[in-house]
Amino acid sequence: MGIWRQMAEYLYIKKRDPNQPRTQWMKYMHGMNRISLLMFMVALIIMLFKFVILPMFK
């Protein structure tokens, strides 16, 4: 499974494979990965705003 497919599944863009085993620990792991991925994306947006967009208006 590729990294882009896994990220799409974390962000609910792509449906997960129904044949994969789904244990409680996998749910926890994917939930934590989803949270960290969303936090990373928010940080990238903040950095883009701070270092690219704000200096354009000064």
C-alpha cells in the first residue's frame, strides 16, 4: 500500500480496503496518525500564511 493511499484513507478521501483486518489497536493507531497528519497540515498552512502571505502586504 502506498503512502498517498494511506494518507487519503486517513483524511477520508478514499475508502479503506474492507478485506483488511480491523483491530482495536489499529483503530487507535490510525486515529493518532490522523490527528498528527491534520496538525502537520495546519502547521504548514500557518507557516505559509506567516512567511509568504503576510510579507506580501508589508
